[in-house]
Amino acid sequence: MSVPFRPEELLATAIARLIRAVPTRHIAVGAASPIPAAACWLCVKQGDPIRLSLLHKRSGNPFTEGSRELFDLTGQGRVDLFFLGGGEIDGQANLNLIGTGAWPGMTVRFPGSFGSAFMYYMAGRTVLFREEHSPRVLVERVAHISAPGVSAPGVFRRGHAQALVTGRCVFRFHPERARFSLASVHPGESVESVRAMTGFAFDVEGEVPETPAPTQAELALLRGPVCDEMRETYPEFCARVFGRKVAA
Amino acid sequence: MSVPFRPEELLATAIARLIRAVPTRHIAVGAASPIPAAACWLCVKQGDPIRLSLLHKRSGNPFTEGSRELFDLTGQGRVDLFFLGGGEIDGQANLNLIGTGAWPGMTVRFPGSFGSAFMYYMAGRTVLFREEHSPRVLVERVAHISAPGVSAPGVFRRGHAQALVTGRCVFRFHPERARFSLASVHPGESVESVRAMTGFAFDVEGEVPETPAPTQAELALLRGPVCDEMRETYPEFCARVFGRKVAA
Amino acid sequence: MTPISLEAMAASIPDGASLALPPDNSLPPVALAKALIRRGARGLRLIGVPISGFATDILIGAGCVAEVETSAVTLGEAGFAPRFTAALREGRITIRDATCPAMHTMLQAAEKGVPFMPLRGLIGSDLLAHRPDWKVIESPFAEPALPGGEKIVLLPALHPDVAAFHAVMADSHGNVWVGRRRECATIAHASRRVLVTVERVVEGNFLEDERLCPGAISAAYIEAVAVAERGAQPAALLDEYGFDSAAVMEYARAAKTEGGFAEWCAAHVFAGRAAAAA
Amino acid sequence: MTPISLEAMAASIPDGASLALPPDNSLPPVALAKALIRRGARGLRLIGVPISGFATDILIGAGCVAEVETSAVTLGEAGFAPRFTAALREGRITIRDATCPAMHTMLQAAEKGVPFMPLRGLIGSDLLAHRPDWKVIESPFAEPALPGGEKIVLLPALHPDVAAFHAVMADSHGNVWVGRRRECATIAHASRRVLVTVERVVEGNFLEDERLCPGAISAAYIEAVAVAERGAQPAALLDEYGFDSAAVMEYARAAKTEGGFAEWCAAHVFAGRAAAAA
């Protein structure tokens, strides 16, 4: 018996499973969308002993050395998992947060690289997240590389993309061959529908399962205690997805 | 008409004159003896617009980034004057705070170099201060160089020793020829008596004046408002030199 | 310590100066940015520490800016920074793209008085290809994870002409209190001049107070203080006031067009002066 | 957050560990040093941040120490550190001499996760000649003051096995409060393990309090907290208690000889345990 759920809830539970797939003590959440934050809180509320450092938390912001502390912390190897997105993402997991057209984004300019050109190398691993899954976003080759998916020998690199979660599927990334493989497709999608909407080539190994629907217990946590934790930082998200009114 | 004064008061006023000889906005005082601190306070109480950063001031310590801030501040070029001493000081203004005998001071070990190997290069200038004036301290060549008096081309150096003040005299330092010249001798001393007690050769240019005695106004400031400022940090010095009882 | 007026502070920032600003989550000097627009500043080279927000976008919109060096320009939840995007497309400003820890590192090098500092990452990013001032060397230190040797980037020290931010308060001695936003201390240390707007001036000496001292910046670094109540708005100021999303959303909508921005300025930048002059 | 006992904390520091300690003006963990003496620690490699004081001298006197890396060992107004001086002369310890900003820089390199950081000064000092781990390079950046090029020293990152200091208090979440003594934060960030003694544990969360947060170190860095009342004495603790000159003078006199030190230890290190066991 399945309970109706929203796409955001599916994505949050899919990301939560990626978090739990690898031992994880500490996750930093930057300017990414609220969905990765919901996934982290879901793991915490399920009892996983994970420390969360939420860069945009206003009260109780975990950083007491200003905004450089997140980067120092990651440089020290204390951040096991970070989230990144991109205006464009290509099949080698290169990220473009600069823009398209001639440098520095003369056709479409994105806001900029933020910390990606450091965090992507220095976090223990990165979950890439981008809801829009279209050939415009998932391209064969990004126009400009804000942060590369893999690095040459002689470059210190602690981690890579673990996976790319989109509105249509979950890709797993294989740094040794610098390619994605399709890990699961969300309800209503297929290998073919994903391929049609993806600008890069990816591997398909055997039968591709459907991304599991959130369980009743997961939904209860998301809509209850997870939402409680997120309302201060993401009031509009909580109102829209979990139906919680914005506090007066 | 001269008022009796203590040797410490003579030294403090001699140092105060060296401070005033060069435009000075900001002085940092480290672990040096209280006499340089008294000289700085004397200038302030005489109305000079000088900022003092007293490393060992307990209440109102000026540093809010911990003890590295003094060094960063100096690296930025914001410290016009610093004070240093030395277990040995030689005729090229090299300082030895390490010890004598084989490295690292197997005959006599001094406490260590503190910040000298940085501050001596990066402060706008340095006043060297050592009360003991003997061939044991003022040597021809230091056993080990904690911090050199002059630097080779290609080494960034903002400042050098301005002068060396001892219990017997004031030497001026000439970095371009890496030698001291005798600037003044304290009451009771002569060029000859200084030479006899100095292990290094120094220049004598013309008539060497006597170090001026503190004026009545200077003594009044030292024993009044300067002592008031110094009592928290140097209670025993204030009791001994200015006759102020240590607060209960 | 005698505060100066906001307009005098804006007048003291010359055209063409490099001006370091913290972003919207870290005490941005929005009131000062508006005063710079009113004085008609030109050719400013803005430095985002480590990114840029609302204050940068309005300065760009008003034609005050020649260049931005930053890791991103964004209005956060309100989306892309509209005047930045338009000015870049029209070639009216240039951008020197960086990444957040590179901005911090370049300022920390200036803070420490060293000519450069290393940073990992960066190699393989096109950012590096567009920064001839960033140099790659072979690290002279062995890294166990890289037995063949390590390539690493050296970033030059960045010394802004002016740093400006909006602190909670100043004391009688000219010390200012920024709480946990310690990046404001870093830009104060790294910059040639430091101008601080505050909500209020209070009696006493923060450095003598063990509870306030850790969040204070010593007057040793600070050239001038001006009182500007609500001077960070629409950004938040610690626990003093919150982020005004509605105001930023309104701005983001208005500033989509040149004309909309001009109207927004008339209402939000120049209206105060007209009222004050009346 | 459940504090552990002081003795359990001392037991968790293995023989041979490198142990970073702040000096007497910056929250030294004296009670923990005494507990290390009681447990008979051996072979510790002490790191002075940036110098070393009372705690280092008593650990050396008790035979706990193999090596000290520091910029000075001193009892301040009470003069030379007697057990350090004796042990060095007798060849029972080795010292790696540094200069204060070099200690900070090496720890900041570890804090930032870079393999090295540059520092000016040093060249021409014999310190450099005795530090084969410090490397001189030609700076790849132009320095206007040195048209012929600049030689500069690169210092390697220093990652202590353990950092220990005595904070004022811990909160329910394991955050600790060190006020203005931010070098304790640097060693916490740079070290593999962080052990903190405190005067007391209080309810709440320092990170949620804008006034306390700037002087706090997040529990993210801290492995364990132990309560040790007056745990910095005879050193001072911010505005909690002052420096006990008389006690340090008494120590300096007693510790001039091995026998005097042993008597001092019996009275000041072991007496408490005997009383506690009784």
C-alpha cells in the first residue's frame, strides 16, 4: 500500500539512501536547494550519528571563524559529504557554474563558481543534485569548467562525485573511468526516456531498477520533525512541499 | 637644578627620545622588560598620538585573534616600532636568544627566539634594549643568530635596529654599514669605560654627549600617570622603581 | 571616537578604489552602498568576500562599478543578480571569477603580510586558465598520497584599498563588534583602509570585556565609523534584525529592467536624501 | 555531551604522541599535565603554540617528554624554565627551535589543509639552518621592494596528534568557550584529536548565542571534555582567576634541582590523588 508523495520527497529519500550507503560522520550543506538539506535531516531523524553543518542556518550557524571555516574544515578532511549543482553538468561530472557562450558567460551568465573549485576536490565525496534534467543542463561537454569531475595525477584530490540525482533518475559516477552509469529511474521514467533527455552518454549495466518510493515512515519523518528543523531556513519550501504555513 | 632619578627612569626617558625621533603611530611591546613599556607610556602621556599594543596586558589585551595577531599585524606593516633584547648581541646587531656553546645552547641555554626571527625584519624599526652591558652580553660575534641585524639582497626586510640602549649608553645602528656608533653615554660613563665593557667594535663620531637626565616633568609623568597604567601588568617593577605599593 | 556622517564616509572612497564587501549573510554595508550611489561614485573595483550580493548589484546598476572580483554574484533565494547580469552582457563591467576559499586565501595572505598562499583544488578548473595571476608550482614538500609529487596553486596576496562592512556597534574607543562574522576581521586586516557603519555607538571598551572581545575588531585597523541605523537591510544583522526577503524579491523584480532599477533607486536610494534635505 | 574524567583523558593520550599546548597566557591545561605525570606518560613530543611555559616544564621534569618544538620555554617573570634547561643540558630531551609566527603559520597550514605556507623573515637566522624541513624558494610573485626577486621560506603544515587546552566552559552540545584566545581554535582545527578541560559545563548551546559564539569552538572539532576546576592554575584564566606569581616563583625555586622538583611534585601533583583515593 503506497502513500501519495511529492517529487521532492522522492528526491530527498533517494539522496538519504546515498548518504547512508557510505559511512558518514559529517555533512556540510551549502547554498544548495532545500532537498539535500531535507535528506540530511531525514538521516539524522532516522538516528544516524551524523553531524550537519548548515552554512545558511541563521541561528546556531556552526561557524565561528566566519565563512572561511567551511573551507578550512573541508581542507582538513573533516567534511565527508558535500552537495553541488551546476548550470551545466557533463558526462565526466564536470560542473559549469560560470555560464555559456564566451568566457565569462556572454550568452547566459550563471552566478559564479562559489566554492566548487575547492570543495569538489577536498570533500570526502560529493552528491550532485539538479532537479532539471534536460539536454540543456546535462550536456556532453560543459562550456566552461568551474570544477572538474576528475583530476590528473599530481593533483591532490580527496573525493569525487558519488552520484548525480535529478528529477528523472539517479546516476552513479565512476571516477576511474570518468563516466556515469544509470543507477535508478524515478517512477514514470525509463532508460529510454532518460537517455532522450540527457545530453551526455552514460553506461547502463543490466536491469535498471526504479528509484524506491519513500516509505510511510520516511514520509512521516519528512513531514514532521524534518520540516520542523527546516522551517527557519527554508520557510517557503516547507510551506510548498510539506504544506506547513509560514510562521507569522 | 636636578632631581634625583633612578637608572630605570633614565633608560625610559632615553628610549622615549628614540621613539619621538621618528614618526611613530603604533608600537607593539612584547615580552620585553617594563622599561620600554614605561618609555611608550611616557610618550603617550606627553601627548604623542601613539597607539600602544601591549602583548602582556591582561585586561584589555588588544588582540582578538589570539597571539598570532601581533605577528600578522606586523606582517601587514602596521607596527612602526618593536623592542627586542638578546642573551647576546653583537656588533652587527645580530641577536642570540638561543644560547651559547654547541646548538641548541649546550653551554648556556636561553629561553628561545620568541618572535625575533620575524619581528626584527617586519617591524618598521626595532629598539634593542638590554640593561646588562658587559662583554658577556655585547659580544664580537653571537654564538647563534636568532635574528640577523642586516639581511642579504633578495630578502624582504622592512626595518632594522634603530638603536641599542643599555645600562651604560645608547648606541645608534647603521644598517648600511652594519655597525653601531656610540650616541650617548649615561652619567658616570665615558667612551673608554663603554669600550672596556663592550665585546664588539663600534664607531665614535666626534664628541659623544651624555645621555640627558630625565626632566622634572618627565619624572612627574613616570611616577604618576605612567605608573598608574603599568601597575596591573608590572606590579613589582612599579613598587621597586616608583615606590608604589603592590595593591592588596 | 567621533563618528563621521555616512555621506562623508562615501565621499572618502575615491572613484576607482578597490572596495571589499562581505555578502548578504555577513554584514553588508548596504546603507554605505546607497550613499556611494548618491555621490555618483565611478569605476569602483568590488571584491566579494567571498561572494557578492545585493549591495554589489545596486552599485553595478547605478554605474558605480568597473570590475568585480568574486566567486559569485547572487540574490540568494531571489535568484540571479539582475543588474550584474545585464552589465556583464553589455560589456559595462568586467568580472574576475574566483572560488570562495581563493578569495579568503588571497585576503589571508595580505593579513599575514606574505606575498602568496597556496590553495588546493583549482587545477583543472577553467577559473585557473583565466587567472594569470594564479601560479602553479610543484610543491617542495612530499605528499604521501601523491608519490609522484604534487602540483599546487599559489594565490597572490590581495590588498583592497578599502574594506567596508556594517557592524552591530562601535564603542567609545572606535572598536567595532561583528560577532561571529570573522571574515570582516580578515578584510579589515588585509585592507589599506577600513570604513565601518554601525547601528549605534556605545560607551566603554569592547576589548576590556571578555564576553564582547572575541567578536570585536580593534580600532587599530579602523579609519572611520558612521552610524547607519538598519544599515545592512534588506540583509540581516545577526540577532538584531532578519533578512527581508520581500524587499529583495521586490528589488529582483524591479531591477530586471534598467527603467525598473531607476524607479527602485528613486524610491529606495534617493528618497531618503530628499526627505533629509526637506 | 558527557564529560570524561581527567584521569581518563590523560590515559587517552598515548606515549609518544605529539601534544600541542598553549602557553601560560593562553589557557594552558595544567591540570591535564599533572594527570599525565600521574599516569607516567613517556616520550611526549610537545608543541608550544607559539611558546611553552609551566605545563611544559613540569612534564619535562617528570620525564614525560622526548622532544619540544617551540619558540621559547620560559616561566615569564619567574625566569628560565628550570627542568627544561636541565633536561636539555643532560641530553634527555631534544628541542626543535622555531619562532612564534612560524609556529602559528605551520598550524594555520594544517588548519587550511595545505601542505605548506610561506613566512617572511627567517632567512639569515640560524633557526633556518637547523630546520631542514623549512625550505627556501624564489617567490614566483614580483615584490616591488625587491626588483631582483624575493627569497622566501615555506613552512610545512604541522598536524599535532593531540591538542589540549583549558577552556572556561563547555555547553550541553560539547562546544567550548575560549573567549579571545583564538589560537586555541587554530590548534583545535589543526590537530587530529582535541581534548579540552573546563571549569564547568553549562546548559544551552553557545553557537545559538550571538554574544558567546565568537569565542566558542564548535564540538565538531572536540573529542572529549573533562571538568577540572582551576585547571589552568597557576596560570590565569581570562577574567575567572588571575596569574598566581607566588606559586610560579615557588616552583621556579624548588625545581632548580631534581630533588626539589620531586618534592614539589609530591606536594602539587600526587598529593591530590592520595587525598582523592583516601
